[in-house]
Amino acid sequence: MKTVQEKYAFSKSEIKILRELVRGERPLSDLRKKLLFGPSLLSYNLKKLLDKGLIMENTRGFRKYVQFSDFKHASLLKNLLLVYYHIDWENLLVGKGLYILFQIISGFENSFYGVSKATFWRYLRRFRTHGILQKKVNKYEINPRFSILADFLNEYQLFFIKRIAEKLSSEAVVLWHRDFEFLVRVPKSVKVTSEKLHLTATSLFPSLGLPIFSEYNILFYSERKKNIKIEDAVLHTLLIERKNVRYVIYSLLLLHKYKEKIDVRYLKSEAQKYNLGVQIVSMLSFIETHSRQGDLPLPTWTEFEAKAKEYGVTV
């Protein structure tokens, strides 16, 4: 089965077709002549673009036509190819290029997950040559001049994520997403068979001795993570609604209950990936000092003691 990465990746042929469509609808016969594609090759690439939600086809009389779809990510890509027509996107968005851009906007470029360092630096040079990437402090980011590209990447990712979620249930709600990993809330009646979906956050609490129940399950989708640790459940609970004290308290209860088993180094490292580093440090300090610091969403110690007693956690 193809990974999400393989499904969203572009080939040079796909980019060439999209370039021909930026100025409007085209008959398939015109595309074959202009691109010198045989019927089977054109059909194969059009099917891939249809699956990506980028194009739509229609028939008038005996002729078939193709054009960009009305999806937001398709409109953004169309504008990108139109505004920056002079850039050789055929050599930038193909292969691992698009994947590396996703790593960069997610802040994971230093992990090189799924790509060799040599490949990463090769594409990095290409992007920097065109001014697409710039270095800020110790990381790379998309040049604000190419904000259309950043917007496209975000919407393109969300398109695939929503598609996966909708296959689970029409009631599925995506709570958080980043780099093709996401949290989704689904009814408990949904049967999960994919190895890429893991029960997490408050849905794991009953099995960990915390009687918190809901009519929904929280699932974490990932092609990287094989199992959910207690530390992951803590972080995923915070991601449900970052500034909601209720979820902070739930996370604190789990942290406190298993404080002797928590791998603090792993917890802090993972927290950085989710932009929860400061929050986690404050929560660990709260457990040790029984006092709040700064203006982060934390309960008073008295409030926490009351909740701990309610859920059978000794503090």
C-alpha cells in the first residue's frame, strides 16, 4: 500500500500537464499534441492528478476537456505556476523535493526522516538558488515572497488528511495536524483496522487507571510512530485544545500518576516538535513546586488536588 508521501508526490509529467492548464481549460487532444504524450501516458498522469484533487474533467460532444479543480489547494498551485512560471518546478516539486518542503514547514528538516542527507542538501541548494528558502537562526523557512507556496503546501496536506479522516467517519473531526500526522476525533462505534491509527490522549486514560470517559475516541495518525507511550498521550491531550485548562489538568494527572516512569528527556524532545516545550517545562515545574509560573494555562494547586482526588490520583 502506498504511503501518503507517495500519494502526494509529483512526477515531471504531472507538473508539465499542470503548466499547460494554468491559462484555462484544454482539450485532451491538445495536451497530447503539445506534450507529445501517448494516450496511455496522458491517461495515467491525469488519473493521478484527479486523485490529488487538482484537476477535473468534463465532456462536450465527442471531446474531453481538463482544467484545474475548484479545491483551494488546486487554486493555490495554479497561482503559483502562473506567477512563477519562469521557475523550473519540474525539478523542484518532484521526487523528494515536495516532501522536503513539508519537512521544512513542519520544522523537522534536521531529522531527515525518510530522506538521505545528500538528497536533502541537493534539493536545499536548488531551493536556495531560486530564493525559495532562506535561513533564519538555525533553521530554514520558506521565503515570504513565496507565501503562495507555503499556503499551497498547507492546504494540500489538509486535503489528504481530511480524505483519510472522512473515510473513517462522516463525523470525524481533525483536531490537529502537522507533516501528515494528525489527531482526529471519531465516534466510539468506528472500527479502526489501520496500523497507522493509534488510540491516544484521553481515550487511553481508562487503560492507564484514570477513569475519564467519552462517547468519542481520539486517534493519532502516523506512518512513523508504531505505538503510543504515556508521554505521547500527555502531549496529544494538550494538542486537543492547547489553551484549555481542562486538558492541561488531564495531562497533569497522567504526568503525576506516572511521574516515576516518565522519560523526561523523550517528553521534552517530543514536546518541542509540537511547540509545547515551554508548556511541558512549566507543567513539570508545577508538579514539583506546586505553584504556577508565568501566564500559561495551569490550574491552582488547590484545583489540581481536588481533581486528583476525584480521579483517584495521590498527590
